[in-house]
Amino acid sequence: MTKNQIEELQTIFSEKNVLTEIEDMVAYSYDASHVEVQPEAVVFATSTEQVSQLMKLAYREKIPVTPRGQGSGLSGGSVPLKKGIVLCMDRMNRVIDFDPANRLITVEAGMTTADIDPVAVKSNLFYPPDPGSVSFSTIGGNVAENAGGLRGLKYGVTKDYVKMMKVVLPQGDIVTLGNKCVKHVAGFNMEGIFVGSEGLLGIMTEVTLALLPIPEHRESALAIFNSLEGAAQAVSDIIAAGVTPSTMEFMDNATINAIQNFKDCGLPRDGAAVLLIETDGEKNSAMTEMATVEVEVKKNDIREFARAKSSEERDRLFEGRRVALNALASVKPNLILEDATVMRSKLPEMIRGIINIADKYQLQVGIFGHAGDGNLHPTFLIDMQDKDEMARTEKGVAELFQLAIDLEGTISGEHGIGLEKKPFLKDQIGGEGIRLLQNIKKTFDPLNLLNPGKMFDMPDEQSA
């Protein structure tokens, strides 16, 4: 970047909120994926107007801009692939408006997911989306990736709670999309286009989210199985019985032992797999549903079914699930975490397929995830310095994605495409699907300056 461009950035954001020294920008050159690219400048926004001014400058000077929250993304979405400017949004973290009468909260995009509930709980409300990164991922990032979470089975994912948003378009225009009303069909569903757009179409600065009343009661239980197939089949049986648990999390033996080595959370080291299940709602209803769950899981290859006797016991079990990724990361130098997703009825086939892939390529794989909505996290434990292991892993990951597609599933249930899954997107949506995405991108961002190189490539003649 030129001296004049940097000075203009300093005028917009102030000198202290602009980084240009290499050593200061290292932390903003990567996210939780395995790609690292050094930006030319890093800026920290504190207002929508600043973001607008930045995009006007970037478009005039043809400088790529990569928006970033806390950098917790797992697909490379916030890596500045084309260098340029990294726009950090995490200082835009205020509550703009809390409206308990209409069960709505409006927050800036840099607010962490976990910071919403302390505000909402004062009116007996909560925000249902519950990603594993809840304590540090931002709302803007959640919306950009359409994040899911542990409660996705019953309560849905981020897109189900986005009512309205303020967006800065690539040329710097500021628009408000959506509406606070329960019903709203004036024009296209534009807010829906931005959910899951991975920062390619515009920069969200404020988001209005729907809230729900806190359930009266919850029942939690741990089901321990003698086989992976038993656990997978139990998931289908529970749903078929008409029960919709608020949470139904799956962990295999490798994940269980990694967690116990990392932190004692009371999980059984000798269990082939466990399901962590929770029902909630009106007390009698939650208890009745859990009784049905117990009947259904006992039809399968189960060793033990134990209900949590206290909130402390429940929290201990759920802590085990939340530290699963960190625990697996401690097993080997590196890991590749995927989020292939299938319909619940295909879960047994998916798990068998993952095991076959691991055996075929002699790979160490831990499996955990949101079994209730078919969203698994096969985690390849690797050493990236081992070229032979990396070659086998790449083949295994490619087969995993194809397996998901063959089972009418998807290559990503919640982490997004970004850089990591970009080579495989065409396999799922086809060439016409890619061209449709390219056309939408070109309409919003004709110079391809906003988060370029992510999700899909643009034709050369449309790239800047």
C-alpha cells in the first residue's frame, strides 16, 4: 500500500487503530484453518460509518478487504488471501437495543455470542444458537457462516434468528435489510442472502436477533454404547419416536479418551461411543420425552444410561463436549476438523464410511458432533511435517466429502466453504450452481475486492 493510502486509513480510523508493521499483523494473517497470508494493513472499526469510508477508499484504490471477527473460523474465511486490508470488527461489540416485549436484541457484529445471554436472561429470554466457539466467536462471524451448535436439532441455526441487519456494501453504501416484524415479505429476502455469504457480498455491522423464553426445565442424560453403530441407530430411533431433544451430541472412543486425558469430565474411557442428550421445556413434557429417549436407546447396543442428578453433573458432561476440539488438538501436532453433514437416517452409513476411510488410509480420526441434526465432526489427527501422512489425509478428506454427497448430504453443515472446501463445492452444487454464485457476487462486488478468493473462484476477466 502507498503512503497516501495508509495516511487515509489513519484519518478514518485514527493512527492507533491502523497496523502496518509485519510483526504487529502476524496474528491477523490466519484463522483456525491451516492457511496464512500476510495483509498489507490491519484496521479496527468502531462504527458503521468508518466501515463505509473504508470500502469507498478500497473501491476507489482497488484494494482487497477481508472482514474479520475473532478469527475462530475453521475454513479460512478470514485469511487475507489477496493481501490488502484486514478489517477487524471485534471492537464493535455493543448492544444497540434490547426489546424484551418483542423478544429482540440488536447488537453490533463484533459482539461475542456468549455475551448476549447475560443481557437476555434479565427478561427470562435466551439466544438459542449455541456454537462450540460460543465464548469467543462473534455474531457477525456466526451470521457470515450460518453457524449451528449444540442446540441446532430443536432450535435451529443462526439463519432462523436473524431478523434484520445493517450492511455496508462493497462500494461503501449502507443498507438496512430485513424487518423486526414476525411477518415480512416486502421485496426479496435480502437478509437471507447475506446469512452464510462468508463476507463476499457485504460487511454486516449490526444484527437484530430473535430471542426465546428460557425453558422451564431440562433433563440431561449420558448414554454409553458398546458400538458406534448402536449409538448412530439410537439417534434415528429417538427422532422416529417423535422426540426432539434440545441437544444430542455424539462422541466416539478416541474423542472420549482425548477429553479425559485433557480434563476429567466423567466420561467412560471404555465406551465405544456416547450420546449426550438433553430435553427441555415444560417440566412434565421434558421428563416424559427423556423417558421415551431412555426406552429408545435401550433398544440398541447400550451399556449404560445415566441421568444427570444435578446441574453440576450436567455442566461437567457438557464441558467435556465443549473441550472436545482442544482435547483432540493435544493428541498430535495438527488436526483437520471437518463438518460433513447428512440426514439423520443416514448417520449409521456415514459413521461406517468414516471408519472405512480411516482404515483404508491408516489415519487416526476422532468423531464427535451434533448427531441429532446429522452434523458430524470427523477430526483427522495428523503431523503436517509428515508428507506421506498428509498425502493420505488429503485423499481421505476428499473421499469423506464424496461420501457425504453420495448420501445426499453436504460438505459443510456449519463451518462454511472458505478456502478449505473450495475445491469441493462444485462436486455438490455443480457448474451451474457455481456460475449462479459468481453472478450474485459480480452483482454486489463487480471488482471482486471483498474477501476475494473464498468459496469459489471468479472468472479471470471479472477479477481485480
